[in-house]
Amino acid sequence: MAPTPQSSFHEAVALCLLLILAPIAAASSVSAAETLNGSCIATERDALLSFKAGITSDPSGRLISWQGQDCCRWYGVSCSIRTGHVVKLDLHNDFFKADYFGVDHVIRWLRGHISSSLLTLHHLKHLDLSGNALGNDMSVPEFMGTLKSLMYLNLSNMNFSGRVPPQLGNLTKLVYLDIHSDYFDPYSSDLSWLASLHSLEHLDMSGVNLSASVDSLHVVNNLPNLRVLYLGNCGLSSTPSLLHHNLTALEKLDLSRNPFNSPATPNLYWDVTSLKSLDISVCGLSGPFPDELGNLTMLEFLSMGYNDFQGMIPSTLQNLCGLQVIYLEYNNIGGDITYLIQRLPNCSWNSLQQLGLEGINIAGTTIKSLLNLTNLNLLDISGNYFSGSVPVEIGTLKNLTELYIGNNSLSGVISEGHFSGLTNLKYIDLSYNYLQVRVHSDWQPPFSLEGAYLSSCHLGSQVPSWLRWQNNILYLEISDAGLIGRIPDWFWLTFSKTIRLDLSYNQITGELPLNLEFMSVTELLLQSNHLTGSVPQLPRCIHLLDISKNSLNRQLPSNFGTPHLQAAVLFSNRITGTIPESICWWPQLRILDLSNNLLTMGLPDCGKKELKQRNPSRNNTSRVNSAIPYSNVGIHTLLVNDNNLSGRFPLFLKKCERLMFVDLSQNKFSGKLPEWIGEYMQGWVMLRLRSNNFSGHIPIGTTRLSSLRILDLANNSFSGVIPQSLVNLRALTTTAVDPTISPFQEEYETDYLITEIGVSNDSLPLVIKGQVLDYRENAVFFTSIDLSCNRLTGKIPEEIGSLHGLINLNLSSNLLSGNIPFKIGNLQSLESLDLSNNQLSGEIPWRLSNLTSLSYLNLSYNNLSGRIPSGHQLDTLKTDDPASMYTGNPGLCGHPLPKVCPGDQPAQDGPVRWHEDGNTRMDFHLGLTVGFLVGLWIIFCGLLFKKTWRYAYFSLCDKLYDKVHVFSVLTWQQWFRKTGTN
């Protein structure tokens, strides 16, 4: 067939296109071949190598591949196939939280700094360095604002602090910007630079302090392409006052953890109908749940927990048919669970996946209504008022991965049937109810748990054998579960991967394994059992160890501790031997409680000498050639009271620059107190040296402890005078106190948990008001000076009247002389004053009666004289024997002592007679007259203006009249008859 003119034309056009495109294709193939064969651009390769030179630590080996000519094949580097330019650098760290909290054996983040050599990468479009320690507590580098080709920038969680540079506004092509910070302190006082980022679709500045930025939300409102906005924990204090929202494409909004502290206003993004995710939890929002929630018909995720919303959720939620996740925890909703479930959108019952109702004051005798939500994978109703039994039908929720029903009043038996269909279950919380878990001894669960919270559940007398199959558990709590006897051998190996292990408050006996180094546990809680033996070799990553209130009866290991150990609580055992020098090695150690044991000798010196230190990476020991610097001793709470420790005041304390709470009481320490106490220990809040053998003068340095609130030097052999510089104890001159500072209730923060631990036998015994009282959480509000039972001489210094915050002052059983200072009446916070058993003389200051808080006073056995003051507070002191407060002072007279003061008349027997002076008689008669008139007028006004009173009054009068009249007539007639008969 001969070619047509039309086909010839098409062939000619195709030939021309082939001739034009062939060189381009060849060039592209050559460029691609160069990229794949290692011909990346040399200047960009050098820039990357300069960046690598700024990295000082790469423990995970991400930059090992950064060698050779082909930078495009290096880890985290991507190049354009067409041009060979570096367009992407991604070295993000997925394990930031694990690195930050040290929960794993290895650290993965990069350390160092960000080199400005990145400016050579002119074609860089994607930069992600998140989760690495490259910020060095400095600001984000300003040169980042010159990488103008960037479309994606992620510098989150890089320990940046300081101001967020406004130069980031030069990155006008940015589509994705993430600079959020979970644990550091960046800030911005002006977000106007955001206005130029018109293409921005994703903005995450969570954790950046925006409290000084007045119009933050107004600026953000002018980013019309924004789809994701995360501004959680930014210090925003006012709810948006926008009349119109321009964020018509917004799908995800997070304003959580901002202190709005106001009712939910009508313009709080309720009209952004494109929203699919809304998080306004922990914002201090109050009032009723807004009906406008029903406008957000596209909503899939809703979190409103930890606010102060009142009342039932609105019926308008029925409009949210796409709802999959809802968290309402810790609001004051109340009511019955059945009614609440009916308020949830019926159209989403089969699609709802997560329901968080913890702590909303809701009740119910059954939770069967929850079984309508057949697609749930998370159900949390803990911390409410549910009662009754757990229905066995809960096992039909086959998608459940997390079930939390703890802290209620549920009762009955949990059987195998409850778990039969829960094959996907990962976390279960049955704690603090009245439940019994009763399964066969050979039962194998259908699930593999990662978290089991079974505290206070009755599990039987032995550790349940079904736990043997749960070797993936990260969190196991079976405290107060009635366990008796030894821990089985399989237990420690099965839970070698567990992070938190709590077996406290049982009756477990036997010894712990000698070596637990193979375990991954960071929190090991075994307090209040009957364990014996010694403290084992600890897991390498342990942060918290509590084996208090047991019967451990051997010495502490010489290499006791680990590099990550923060709290070691071992009080109330029978541990013998000495405190090992290894406590000097661990810079993370904050709390050491060895009180109420049988320890001897003193505290280690931690001085500059060669110490034998354990190598954490091996089981053997090695020598440290250099001295351990004392600045590494980071202990802030040291409690070693009630032991047999001896020697002079420990030099160890001089090395603990962070020390706040010190208790060396009830030991055998001796010698003088050093003057350096006031030089190095400015942060001390509590110093208890009670019941030792210290002697000498109280050093002036003691009065320079400006933070000191509790000073207890009682029952020693101190002599000399009380220092006049007590006024320097500034913490005692004010009633203000920081309630977050307490050694008796510590918060230990882990990756996802905050654990409270009690130390020092859970309380602080203080001698006050003549008895030993235990203080715990309220100890931070207590202030005390106790110098009793010593050999102090001289006068009580007048300066003591400046300690306006003092609650307890005990100077009893010394050799003090002179007068009681008049200024002691200035101590308006004083509740207990004990000056007994001294040689004080003179009169009792009358200003003691002005101490409005005083509830205990003891001035007995001194040489006081004169009249005992009375009135005001002194007349309200409660004691079985008021005279005992003043006994042993022969010169005192007046009430409550039987001795009458000169000039006073003794009490006369017989009737009490009025004074005959005219003023008294006139006052009495005048008061009587005025009282009578006022009372009469009140009755008259009541009858005049209150109709019901008038009816009642006159009705009563009529009835009385009738009764009197009838009685009179009958009596008269009877008398008349008797008279007539006679």
C-alpha cells in the first residue's frame, strides 16, 4: 500500500521529535549513570564531609558509609537523578525519647554541631536532622534561612533553645516545617516571619514558648494552605478572638497544654468544618461542653481531656458519624455510663476505635452498654465509680489491644472466658478493684501482653504461672496481690525485657538472684516484702531501685550502683557492713536512702584517690587511673539515719554540691561541725544531726544556709552560745514555700510514666509539741529549729524574733540564762515553743499572748518570776494540766499556778457579790434596758410585717385564753360546791 500524504507528514514529525529528544535523553542517561556510578558533585561532597566533621559522636554508625566519591550512595543522602545535585539529607533519629531517658543499652543520637557548609547545597529541598543532639542548648542557626530551595525542614527535638530565628521566613518554598521541642526551651516573641510562608501546609511548633507573642494565632490564620497545625504547649494564654477563620483546608489542629483557663469560646475553631483531628486537652477550659462541636462533621479524632468541662456531652455529637477516637478523661461529666454511650453518635458505634473516659466521675452497676462499641481497640474507664462484675462478654471485643478498668469498685471473678476472644490484647489494667483472677494453672493466654497492671487483684498465693508465657511484657505491676513465698526461677528470665517491674506490698520471701545485670528493667519495686539476703548486681539501665521494708541482711556490693541509677531506696532492712565507695561513681544518683539499717563506719570520702570502679560494659572490675571529680556526686537527698555510723562529720557531704536534704540522726558521729558547711551547702533545706555525739560550738556557717527550713541538732553535746546570725536563715524569715521541693514524695520520670516513690520510711519524725509527730507531703510546709538536749549557754539571741516563718522552736534542756527575748512575740507562725529545763530568769514576756498560732508552750523548770501573763492565745492552750507549763519556777505566780501574786485577794467562799462601784451598776442597768427594748421591738416588727406570725400569735393567745378561762371556771365551781355543802 502506497504511503498517503498524511502518513508521510506524521512520519516526518516523528523523525524531527526523535532528533530533538535524542540528545536530551542521552544527556539524562549520562547524568543518571554518573550519579549511580559515583560522580556526585565534588563541592557538595566536600560540604557533606565538612558537616560530618562537625559530628563528634555517631554511636549508631549512620555516617560510616560517608566515604568514597559517590556521596549520593551515602546513608541519608539523596541526589537528583537528572542533575546529580544533593536534594535530600535525612539523618533523623527515631529513638529520641529512648535516648533522652536512657531506657536502652545504647544511645543513637548524633552529637556535635550543624556546620554552615550546608549552605553549599543550593538545591537541597529536604532536610531532616530531628531527634539528634546537635543544638547544644543554642538557637537554631540563622544560616538555615538561606537554604531557599528547602520545601521540607525538620529540626525538632534537637536540644535547641533560645530564639527561633525569623530568618526562617526567607524559606518561601517551605511546605513542611517542624521545629517542635518536647524537653528544651526555644521561644519566639514575634511570629510575623510566618506570614511569608504562603505554601506552608504543615506547621509544628509544639513546645516553643510563644507566651510573649501577642498575635500568634492571627498570623497563623493567614496561611490559607495550612492542613496541619500543632501549637501544643506553647504558653498561649488567651483563646482565639478571630472573627473569621481563613484556615479552610485545615485538617489537624493541636492546641493542647496551653493555659487558656477560660470557658470554651464560640470562636474556638468550631466553624472550621474541614477539621478531622482536634486536640484541646489540658487547656483549663471550663463550663459545659460546647454544642458547636456538632459543626465538625468531618471529625475523626477528638481529645478534650484534662479540662474542667461540666456536665454531660452534648447531643450534637450525633452529627459526628466519622468519629473514630474520642478522649474525654478528667472532666466532671458525671451521670450513668449508659446515658453517655447513648450521647455518642450511633452512626459511629461500629467505627469508634478508641474511647478514653478515665476519671470523669461516671458510674454504673454494669458496663454492658460499652459492648455496643464492637470495633474498639482501646477502652479506658479507669478511675470512676463503676461497681458490679465485669461481664464475660467483654471477650467479644476482639479488636481490643488496650483495656483499662482499674481504680473502680468492680468485683467478682475474672475467668478465662473474659479473655477468650482478646487475641490482640497488649495492655490490661485491672488494678485497685475487688477482682479475683481465677484461671487454670495450665492456662495459656491467647494474647501476648506488653503491659499488665494487676495491683490489688487477688492472683492466688503464687506468681501466676500464665505470666510465664508473657515474655514481651514491658510493664508488670502485681503489687498488693496477696503473693506468698518465693519468686519462681523462671520469673527473672521471662521478664528480662521488662522496663518496669513492681512486686511491692506482698509477702514474698527468699533471696534475690545474685546477678540481674542481664535484665532491661529501669524501675524495680520490691518494697514491703520479706526478702532476705543481699542486694544483687543491678541491671545496667536501672534508674529506680526500691527494696525498702524487707529483711535484707548482708553487706552492699562493693560496686553497688549503675551509671543510670537515680534513686536507691533501701531503708528499713538489716543491711550490715559499710557504705561502699561506689556511690561516688554514679553522677545520676539523686536519692540515697539507707536509713534504719545496721550500717557501720562512716560515709566514703570520694576524694581524689585511685578508686576501683566497675566497667559497665563488663562483669569484671578495672582501675580508674585518674581521680573521680567530686562534682560528679549529684545526690540531693541523703538519708542514713538510724544506723551505727561513726566518725567525724562526713567530708563526703562537701562533694555533694546539689545536696538539699540530709539526715544523719540516730548514729554515733562525733567531733565538731566544720565551718565549710556554710560555704558549700547553700542549697540545704533540711539538716538533721539529732542523737549523735557532736560537740563544740555551733559553727557560724550553719546560719549561712539561706535555704534551710529544718535544723535539728538535738541530743548532742554542743556547747557555747547560740549564734546571733540566725537572721541569715532567710528561708525561716518568710512563710512562703515551694511545695514542689520535698524528699518525702519524689517524682521519677521515665519514658512514658511518672512514678512516685516514698523515701525515709515514708515520713519524717519530728519532735514538736512535746511528742514525736510524723510529717510526709506536708513536711515542705514545716519549719523547725531544735537545739534541745545540749550544753548551750548564754542568752537566747534577740535576732530569733526575725524568723517569722518558724513553726517549731525547741531550746529545752540546755544551760541557757537571761531573759526570754521580748521579740519572740513576733513569731506569728510559731505553733510550738519549748524553753523548759534551762536557767532562764526574769518575767515571761506578755507578748507571748499575741502568738495566735501557738498551741504548745513549755517554760517549766527555769528561774522565771513575776505574774504569768494571760489573755488571748495563752488562755486557749489545750493541756490536761495547765500548771505543768510553768512548774519548777518558784518565782512565778498567778493562774494556772496555785500561788497568788502579791496584791491579789485570795478567792472567797460564799456567794459571789457584785462590785459596788457606780459605773458597773449603771452599765448593767443601761444594758438591761436597751436589751429589753430591742427584743420587744423585734417581736413587734415581726407581728406587724409577717402575716403568718400574726395569725400564729393571736391563735396561740386565743388557745391560752380558752384554757385559762375553762380552768378558772371549773376550779371556781368546784370550790363553790364544796363551800355550799359545808
